[in-house]
Amino acid sequence: MAETETLSLDEIETLAFDALVAAGTRPESARALAKATAETEADGISSHGMAYVPIYCEHVQCGKVVGDAVPVVDRPKPGLIRVDAANGFAHPAISAGFDLLFPLAREQGIAALAIHNSYNCGVLGVHTRAIAEAGLLGIGFTNAPASIAPVGARQPIVGTNPFSIAAPDANGAPSILIDQSASVIAKSEIMKRSREGLPIPEGWALGPDGQPTTDPAIALKGSMAPSGGYKGVGIALLVELMAAAMTGATLGVHASPFSGTAGGPPATGQFFIAIDPAATSGGQFTDRLATLVAEMRDRPGAHIPGEGRASARRKALKGGVAVNSATLAKVRAIRDGQA
Amino acid sequence: MAETETLSLDEIETLAFDALVAAGTRPESARALAKATAETEADGISSHGMAYVPIYCEHVQCGKVVGDAVPVVDRPKPGLIRVDAANGFAHPAISAGFDLLFPLAREQGIAALAIHNSYNCGVLGVHTRAIAEAGLLGIGFTNAPASIAPVGARQPIVGTNPFSIAAPDANGAPSILIDQSASVIAKSEIMKRSREGLPIPEGWALGPDGQPTTDPAIALKGSMAPSGGYKGVGIALLVELMAAAMTGATLGVHASPFSGTAGGPPATGQFFIAIDPAATSGGQFTDRLATLVAEMRDRPGAHIPGEGRASARRKALKGGVAVNSATLAKVRAIRDGQA
């Protein structure tokens, strides 16, 4: 068991902010990223919370992310917002876009935010949750460097490309929050096994020859297995169309890796849609959603997507979050200019 | 090999129209349905083309569909169209909605069409293709009576719920068209095996005890296996949120079956989103899409979703479509008032 230290969500946000600024991130950008870090820890997803802050800082320092980039916001049509993240973090671009997206979606009934030239956006569901908290149904897509091959081929063409949907209850709490990638498993799991010299289960990945492999090193040269075979490839392509083609961002097949310091900015993209559910449903949405959730609760053992995160968040708001001590030491060293 | 007769697409449309009207369908509604029948045959999906016309006619006659229903169109917000299909066919509701959706999406950049109280819409990709042919990116969702259980439970709660996305090239041809359900296999395949007394492969379905089964009769009392496990359930829930909760339609868990004559109108729903890709991408969409398709073509053996349908369509436009003779005899008998 790794040693941990329990921090409040405010302490997490402040520490992340200070480290990111010390590493050369513009304060407005660091604020959006630090807030998402605290929310990700609150959701119980420690792999993408404080543990990522040292990587973010390193990526500012090596130029994979432009720390002082200022997002450029455009409104090409009444229902559309387009943001050039200028090779900075996705978070400030999303934040600037959401400021316009929410009132626009209420006014128009539906509005979209297309972001290009951005870095990865962390946990996608953190952003769709924010749309739901504004009382709107939120859908999000984000693309990633290629790691899944098309059906019938061996070479990767699309990323593990997640989508997310968050459906707000009457109080704007996301009572269903789906956030899933197109692959059987996260690529980071295979990288972890590779570092640890452990085999991977069959079904996670394919080698460069297109055949299943249990060797993580061979898997990393090959491709990730799509979840549900060709249907997983379909999801990855759906996301690629939305997050890259529809935004004018870099396709996964041409994007530099998110991991490591080489290759410069990945310049990938995100696409978000916000919809006023009361307007589309003639006022029936809240009732329908509550019924759907109640029906699931009635089925013994049924898992409701998003409930795990909601429960972790309730706990975190009350008692803070246990964060890995070694991670905290790293982040504090960056904050104090000692890294 | 079943005997077939080759018909032109116009002949298919005319025959379907005449039979539907003879069975009591309002001409405007029959027109939309007959057009989709011809397009479905052109796409090479014979299971959902002319073969469905006798079922449509039977469903008008038994009251599962209201043949003379007139869709009621509303525009609750500048970017939204809402249609009450009035328990008639989905096709005329979609058609009436699309007439407004396309100009609206061009003007607003994004627009949505929410349909409730409708029957099933046949092949979803026929409708998203129409959005793409208008030069817009089209996304569609349609829900169905419950047949997939939530993760951890045994009783079905959501349908095999497909989604579809169609991405237009520079000429409005859908160069990528994805159209996939949330289950490993279509429920109709299991019904077919049940009628034929044949076993089903393991992995297609689960019995009422939640355990895998190869007996189609047991499978029909249980649930359909979601594609990719919990991720397939996630897709089915995404579609349920969009097509039922967001439209105010009947949830899959409360909807009457699409098959058979019992239970009255299913009153399910559809949701379509149309987006101007040139506006969201700063003019980059056409190039990005062409590059994505070209990269797939470069990968030996790669399957590009939608290419099969496009190739079938080219053939059909030139040489017509071979339709099962027994099906044609049934449809002609309905047309001639002899069924």
C-alpha cells in the first residue's frame, strides 16, 4: 500500500495551480486545469488527478504544451462556438467555450463547441458533468493519437477516443454519466504492465502482425483491441469524425503522442454539444430520466453509470481525498522551484 | 436459393407505396416509407426493405401504427424541431422534420430534431445519409423495446438501440456512414433461429438467469448480449437518453414490441442532430475527412464503414435490385386488395 496524505479539494486545487504556474503555465489556464484536477480526484479517478500534474508541468517545460497560449474564441454561426486552443491546454479553451456555450444552448435549444489545436482534456466526463450542472444535457468527444486499427487491417488509424454523455436531473446533478473509451482497456494500463515487466491478458491488444498478444512490449508496437470488435472501431471513428474532422484538429493518425516529451504539440481536438432537454422533450425529460434510473435501481445488482463517481464525490466533499505522498512531494517540489 | 425478380428502384418505391396506401396508410406517409424502402433495398439491406412492407401493412391494419396519423411539428427554440408522430410511422415525422432541419442547421450551424410517439424508423442510416446528402454531418438515435440488461442485472432495460453518423464529402456523398446497434447481434437473427429450431452461437444472448445460452427460445425470454460488455450497455443507454428521455418518447422498458400485432403503438422516439461541418472546422472538414478515408484505404484490408452500402447503391441505380419473389407476391396481393 502506497503512503497517502488526505487533502481537501481546495488544497488539491491550490497545490495544482501553484505548481502549474511555477512550471510556466499562464494563471488563467492553470486555474482551469487545477479545478479539473480537484474534480477528477473528487470523482475517485486518481490516475488522472494529481498524478498528472508533474506530467503537465514537464510538457509545458518541453514545449509539448504552450504554457502561455491564449485560446482564441470565434462564433461562426448563431449556434456554434469555435476555439483555437493555440497548442495550449484544452482546459482553458473548454472553459472559455463553456462560458458562451451554456447561455447559447438555453437560447437556441442546442449549441456546440468545437476546439482544435489542443492538448488532451483529461477525464472527458469532468467536462460533460459541468454541462449537466448547468441544467443541460452534455455530450463530449475527444480524439487521441492513433492506436486502434480499422476492421480488416493491422496498423492503427484512430485513438482509443472516448465519448461522454451527462444527463442532468431536476437539480442539475448528472444522474447518468457515461464516459467510456473505444478500446477494451486504457493504453496506460498496457504501458504500466510494460514498465513492470508483467504480461497482459489476451484480448487487450494485438501485435503488429494483427494477432492477439500477451506481451505488452509487442502490444505497444501493434494496436489496441477495440471493445466489441468492429463496433468499437465504429465508436472510435465516430469520435474521430467529431473531435478531429469536425473541429479541423489533427487526425489521430498524424498526432504526436500524449506521453513522453517528443514530437511537439499533439494539436488534437474536442467537440461538445449542449442541449436544453426541457425544450426537446416538451417538459418530459426530468420525469423520463428519473423513471429510467428508478427502473435500473429496481433490477437487483444493476450498475448505474456515474454512480461510482457521484458517491466518491460526496465522500471527497466531506472528508477530502487521499493522495499518493510521493506524487505530492513531486508536485510540491515543482511549486517550490526545486524540480 | 430463393427465387427473385429484379426491379428498378422506382418500381420498388411505387409498389411499396401502392400496398401501403391499400392497407390504409395516408399517401403522404406512404410516400416517405416507400422512398425509404427503395433506399434500403438500394443499400443492399434486403431484410429491412420490401420484406418489411407486409409487416407495415399488417401493423396499420391491427392498429400498432395509426395509418392516417398526421405528424405535428413544433419549433420550441430557434435550433430545435420537435415532432409528435401521433403514433403513425416515423418516416413521415422524420420527413416533415428534415424539411425544417436542413435550412435551420445551415443557418444556426447546428440544429436538432426530436420525435416522439413514433413507430420504428427502419434502417437508421437511411435517414443520416439524407442529412449528409444535404451537405451536413448527421447523427441519429432511435430506441427500441427493452432487450439488454444493465451491467450487474439480468432483466432487460434498454433496447438494442442503434446510433448512426454520416459524414458528407465535398459533394454530399456520405464517405463514412456508421450505423450500428448496441448488441452483439440483431434480435431478429435470434427470432429467425428460434423459428428454424436452430441453436445460436454462445455470446449472442443470455437466459433469464443471466447466464449465456445457445437456445434461442431461452434467449428470447432473457436478454441480448451487449457488444463489448458494459461498453455496449453504455451505448444503449446513450441512445435511450437521446431517443426516449430527450424526446419525451416511451422508454424501451415500457414500449410494446415492434414485432407481432399485440400491445398497441410502441410510441418510441428518434433524435437527429445536423451540423454544418464547414462552420465548426473553419473550412477544414472536407480535407480532414478525405485524409481519414485515404489513410484507411492505405491500410491493406481496411474496411471503411458505409462503403458496402455505397457500392450496393451504385449497382442498384444501374441494374435494379433482386427482390424475393414470394415477398413481391405478398405485397402485390395487398396492393390488389387480395390479402
